[in-house]
Amino acid sequence: MKYVTAVFKPSRLDAVLDAVTAAGASGVTVTEVRGYGRQQGKTEVYRGAEYEVRLLPKVRVEIAVPDAVVEKIVDAITQAANTNKIGDGKIFVLDLDQVLRIRTGEKNEAALTT
């Protein structure tokens, strides 16, 4: 099992959710976050005054998936979140040791399926 975390532009959220659902994700967690990467923020102008925005708004999507669908999920996120511009985001794939569905007590891959 793997734990896929993707951080990307908020404008791409609906497309990513549709793509990962079609790719086989049975559940996702979405969090609004702020951060920066290599771009180190950006400069904006408000009422004629220039100011620096260091932490840009992003969305973090977290998905626990069986090993069999990891590549499909990663490909789906990559295609849906891509705008070919700086700040498109990152995808992290981590090993997941155990999953437990609280309501039924199901463990691991049984807990990930609907």
C-alpha cells in the first residue's frame, strides 16, 4: 500500500478529483495549504504599492491506495494538475504500513476499498 500526497494549484482541484476517482481512488482528503518552492513566492501590486507574497495558496490531496493502482493515480494527478507553468506542484509517494477502518475493524487493502 502507498500513501500519495500531491500539492498543486487550487484551480486544478476539480480536474484532479475527477481524474483520481476515474483512476480508482476510493477516497481522498483535501486540505487548503500555503507554501512555496523554487519560485520563492511572487511580487504583486495593490493600489500602486508593490508587495511580496512569500507563501502561495496551494491544495494538498492525500490518497491511500493499493500498490496495484499507484501508477494510475500518479499519472492521473500529473495530467490533471499540469499547466506547464512554474508552481504546478509536487507528488510524493510513501510506503504505508497499515490501514484500519475504524467502523468495521477491516485492515489494510480491505480497509481501502469501498
